[in-house]
Amino acid sequence: MTDLLADPHLRYSADTHAGGGPREIVILGSTGSIGTQAIDLVLRNPERFTVTALSAAGGRVDLLAEQAHRLRVRTVAVAREDKAAELREALAARYGAEPLPEILAGPDAATEVARSECHTVLNGITGSIGLAPTLAALEAGRTLALANKESLIVGGPLVKAVAKPGQIIPVDSEHAALFQALLGGTRAEVRKLVVTASGGPFRGRTKAELASVTPQDALAHPTWSMGPVITINSATLVNKGLEVIEAHLLYDIPFERIEVVVHPQSYVHSMVEFTDGSTLAQATPPDMRGPIAIGLGWPERVPDAAPAFDWSQASTWEFFPLDEEAFPSVALARHVGSLGGTAPAVFNAANEECVDAFLSGMLPFNGIVDTVAEVVAEHGTPAAGTLLTVSDVLQAETWARARARELAARTGARTAKATTEARA
């Protein structure tokens, strides 16, 4: 396997306007958390960045139209074809007599935008639907600021086959931290990657204590404000398992040398331990605009992209070992990552279905990872030497989603029956 970030000092450049001026950016998932924060960063730094195109799923058409008008983009895309007319009307209301930007609609719209002329594509799409845009941006020679971890996880070999060293700049806070800390030494001097986890809302609870937690409990993240799927993934620590797989793929470090440690304050975003015993940590107050700025601006840093620490104020930073009995998701992710092939796609897709089942009251909290593990076990081990294709990934995801729904429904029926009998 190839280290995608073989030498962060020699950053890949696809600058299409060498004459200078702001760097041209395409933002995928512009109405989501990453997208809106990226736009805030761009608007505060007009001399550095300009946005040429936006894409979004279609759930917030008015916001998408407002973003397009404010940024004066060339192209705006929406994944839902049934939202195209509504988007056109929303744009017309803002542009008046001015010409409208190009409008693209449909499931391939984001992929088309990802290969458009620009310097950097920020992939802030949520879920494995971000794989096709990721591949399109890389194949077109764009620098990819990657916040869509799922596309790398489910399509790792596909992404690594087309990405040039340094072409991907990670935007996840943990991987942006590792990216920066790795500058402190050569890759041969790296002993261990240490990925930090806040611990979510259930840090310190035993597996037995987690059995009765509710969706409302799980959605109350102590540090970050995120969407429901990502927030539940933080509560189960599935997100940390996904990040371990991502770190392995980005940096080509064996799974046994990637450790997870719980850090409730979320100040240290990850660390690199070197062979001489030194550990370099990247630390900022919790704010995603810092990692986004690294993704959009590297190798230059963007001044005042995010808040800094106030060292005149006392603070306490704590670190705890991961309780793998209460949170078995990280060990399961290591196993899945070692299997390779379509196993990570099965893991990710099954988890998304199980999160939905938990939020709807069908699965208990512990049932999320237990059911995912059952789906992964049924999927089995990929044949040695099998080449992965996009079709393989999609088929594996379809099977995993269907099987996860079946197992979740079975568990839900058993739970309902037991509750009824207990009340009788």
C-alpha cells in the first residue's frame, strides 16, 4: 500500500491559475456543518479563496440559493432532481434580472461538479455517496480536502489507486492533527499514531449501564454539535473506529500501531509518538474551522481561522484508556480494516441502518454494534487477491443495509414481545 501523504512538505499542487489571485474552491455538501463553516472561512478571506461551485443534497434549497448568490458561483448542484425547479425559483428570487448560475440536478450532479475546473474540492458530503465525487476530483487532478471519511473507508483501494501522494488533505480534526504532527519527523521515525476521542456522552459507563440509554441521551454530545448519525457514532465510538481505518489508509501505519485514547476536553485532536519517545500533539479549542482551513489553504496557514487558547486561564487536560468492553466498535473496526475488500463498506452501511433503528426505538443502544458485528461476520472474508470495484462496494452496501434491517427488526420484535410478557 502507498502512503497518500508520503511527504506533507511537498504538497501536491493542481493550481489552475498560476497568475495569482484567490484559490478557486468547489464545496460539496455546502449546506451541512462542514460546508457552512467552510463558506464562513471563505467569506472572511476573500483575498485567499473564491468558490466556483456548490453542491448539496436538496433539503435546504433556500440556504443553497443564498450561498450561491452570496458567493457568486458559476455552478450550483442539487442531488434531488425533484428540487431543481424549487432551486431555480429560489435563485431567481435572489438574482433578479442577473443571469443565473448553471444548475445541475440528479444523483450524479455532485460528481460532475467535483471534476469541474478549480484548485481544491472540499468533499463535505456525509456518507458513502461521497465516493464517486472523491474519485472524480482525484481523477481530474484536483486537490481534495477530504471531510467525507466514508469515501476513503469504503473505497480505500479505489481511492489509493488514483490519488497522487499529497493530493488528499484530510479535514477530519483527528487526521488534520496527525497530518500536522507528522511534520515533526520522518515516517521511519514514527512509532505510533494516537487518535483521541472525547468519549461521547457515555464516557465512564459500563456496558450494562449502556443497555438502557435512550436516543435523547445519545444525542447529547458534550463537545461537538453534529448531525444525528455522526452524533450517535460518537456515542458508540463507531466514528473512532472509522477514523482508525482512515488513518491506516492515509498514512499506511499498521493497525496495531494506531491507538485510541479518551480525551474529554477535545483540545488535543491527535498525537504522533516517535521512536525516540517524543510525542507531538496538535491542539486547538474544539472548532472545525481550523481543520477546514488546513484543507483549503495548505501549505499556507490561514490567520485567525479559528480561536486559539487563552493561556492566561487555567485548564485541565485529561487522558483515559479506551474501555473496549463497553465500546467494542474500535476493535471491530480494526478487524474490518484488516479484512479489507468490501468489509469496511459492509461495516459502514450496516452501522448507518442500525443507527436509524436505534433512533426509531427498534434497537437498544448496545444492539447497534452487536448487530453490525453480526452483519460483518455473515459477510465473511473477501477472497485473496480480489480487485475492488465501485460495483462491488455498492452491492456490498445494498446487501449490508438489507441484512441489518432484517436483524434489527428481529431484535425489535423480540424486545417488544419481552416487554409485553413482562407487563402481563
